[in-house]
Amino acid sequence: MIRRMATESRDAAHPIPRFPAGFLWGVSTSAHQIEGAVDEREPSVWDAFTAEPGRVKDGSTAAVACDHYHRYGEDVALLAGLGVDAYRFSVSWPRVRFGDGSGLDFYDRLVDELCAAGVRPVPTLFHWDLPAGLDWLDRDTAARFADHVARVADRLGDRVGKWITLNEPAEHTLLGHALGVHAPGRKLLFDALPVAHHQLLAHGLAVRALRAAGATDIGIANSHGPVWPASREPADLEAAAFYDLLLNRLFAEPLLLGRYPEGLGELMPGDVESDLKVIAEPVDWYGVNYYAPTKVGAPQGTEIEFGGVVMPAELPFSVRQIEGRPVTDFGWPVVPEGLTEVLTTFHERYGDRLPPVVITENGCSYEGLDDQDRIAYLDGHLRALHRAVEAGVDVRGYFVWSLLDNFEWAEGYARRFGLVHVDFEDPAALTRTPKASYAWFRDMLRSQR
Ligand code: BGC
């Protein structure tokens, strides 16, 4: 059931500046966070993780989530009502592997429905829900991923033009394998580096598999943000540079420059030089997920909890609070100019090696249907994005995270990122109610046409 709009959008006194012609406007989701229908797919590492007490803060699971698997028609209607050009969703690898083939049938139906509604499907081929039994510490997982990609491309490639290989290999490495706060819950710290390498290799193999299937519009969704040193003291500058290496350069440079930054290659497994040739397969565009900058200083010798993540004392940096900014319900600072900064920094760092950029995620968690804070966040970030365009960055698209309130990983249902509210209190109905931000984004899109 879709309820009436929460409130009409507020009067935009200062409209968002016009983006270049052909700019792609969309919203994003991911399979594990919305689909539910757990019995109609193979298990993933997230099922095992959420089953362990204490892993998910509210004790919830994604077994039903938004039940998008059964309610996708309603959700496509919401996309059509919003007027987006494109919808970024992820294809669940555990569902595609499901014995009776019904998993691929589901994506087939979804893609048909999107095309019929005039919304371009933009699938992400991996968004953290690794099939149970597979492991990114194993090199073979990269080859298995390429098989998965080939299978999906073979089935959907006649209607899907734009593809995303992986979502945020940085977060999946850091949160899932180094710090253990996401599935599969490993705390390997720097021994998690092979997970980064194998995902990057998987990306390169996926690009090759997609090209072999005739795809011409391929990107990745990497998470990036400015890293601000806590002070100008050498120890803080050094710690911030190291964090920048881990968050930004480790995942951008193998792809864009064909090399690992500053000796990291020596820490990676296998024949790294020949793997880098695969990893650096050219992409057609580069996806950036941006939420906030990170302020980083020298280690403080104690464990620190930040944004819901416990950082062990032995890390060679410490994350600090950015003061004087509004924060989202997640406690993340709202810093729109960080989006301009990260894009202009990448433009300066990588020059012609940086392909056109698409913002594949940007958004915030706030409660409530009259979500003026989300409107202010999106408004500020779109203006900041436009400043990056004016500064010469070739930006071709922007996707809001997220269409729907959903299963926010280790936070469960406590964080609401949606333009559309989902009533998780009533699991039989899971009523969708567009928030004020839905109307605002819809009107903003109309003003861009
Ligand atoms: C992820 C999403 C997540 C969002 C908000 C991104 O890191 O790709 O799956 O829900 O951030 O935390």
C-alpha cells in the first residue's frame, strides 16, 4: 500500500542550479537491505552474521526487510512518480545462485517493469551479500564473481546498458574484515588487505566479463571523502595521510593508475603486477559514494567509538569528531562542501586518468515524514556538486541513497535513509509513505528538465 504524500514540498526560493544536459538523476538501493524473501535465495554471509546475538544493534534481520522481492511493482511505481531517469539496485549473488533459477527471473521481471516505467535499470553486481561459503580472502572468489557477472549479463544485457561492478570495496574490507562490525565479522586489521586486492581483481574480471557480453557503460561505486587532519602537527598530518591512503587511494589508484600507492602492493597476495593489469581495465565512468569527510589525528592509545564503529587502540590513526556542524541521526556531520572537495581533489590528483564521475550514493539518516533536515542535506549537497561541475569536474549523474527506509546493516532498522518511509512496525503491510523529501526531489527533478 502506498499512502498519500506526507507534505507538499516547500517553496524553493533559490532553485538548485541547472546541471549539464543529459545528466542522469536516480536513486539507489541494495538487495540485502530491501528484498527480504530470504527463503527464495541461498544464504549469504549477512544471514550468519545477523543470527549472532549482539551483531545488529536492534537484533533485527533482513529476512523480510521491505519485502521488495514481492512488492517491487509498488516500488517501481514510486520511482516513476519521483520522475528519476535511473534506478540503481543490486543483484543478489545468493539469489542468482538459488537452485530453481527463480532469482534471475526476479531481476528479469524487475528490469522489464523498470523499462516499462521509463526508468533505466542500473544494477550493482555485488553489494556486500556474499554467498555463504565464499570468502574474499580466497583469490578464487574473484573468478567465481566473474562467472556470476557473466550469467547476469547474459540474462539482462539486452535491456541493461549501465552496470556497476562492486559497491564500496573499502567499507566491505574495513568494516567487514578489518574491524568486524559488518559481515563476515572478522577483526583482521591490516591482515584484511588481501580482501581489498581480491575485490579489486573481481572488479577487473567483471569488467572483462561485461565487455565480453557487449557492455559499453561500466563503472564501480567507490566510497570516498576528504580526510581532514586534526591539526597541522606532523603526527596528525601523517595519520590523516595514512587514512586517506586506506580510504581513497588504495581503491582508486589500482583502477585509475594501474598501481598501488606507496608500497601497499608488496602487502598484497599473488602476482600483483599481472593482477593490476586486470584491475586497471578501463571503466567508462567512476562512481563516488559520498556521505561526509573524516577528521583524523594521531593515535590516542585508546579504543574510540565513532559513528557506531569501535576503532581499536592499535590503529595508527584516530578518528575525531568534526565540531560545529549539524549531524544526522547517525551522528555523521553534514558537510556539503566535502563533496566539492573530494571531487576537485580527485580531478587534480588524477587528471585525464579520472573518467567522468557519477555520484552513486549520497544521503542521510533522519526520522520522520516531514524530513526538512534531509531536504536541507540534499539541497546543500546538490549545490556543492554543482560547484564541482563549475570547477571543471566532469560529473554525469547523481543518485540519492536511498529510495526506501531499509535494513541499515549493523544498525538494523534504526537508521532511516529513505525518501519513502516504510512502516516496519506493521510487517504485514510494510506501508510505503513518501516523505517531504520525495516531493522535494521530484520537484527539483522537474525544474531540471
Ligand atoms: C552503503 C549502503 C549504506 C549507506 C549508509 C553506504 O556505505 O553502500 O549500503 O546503507 O552507506 O550507511
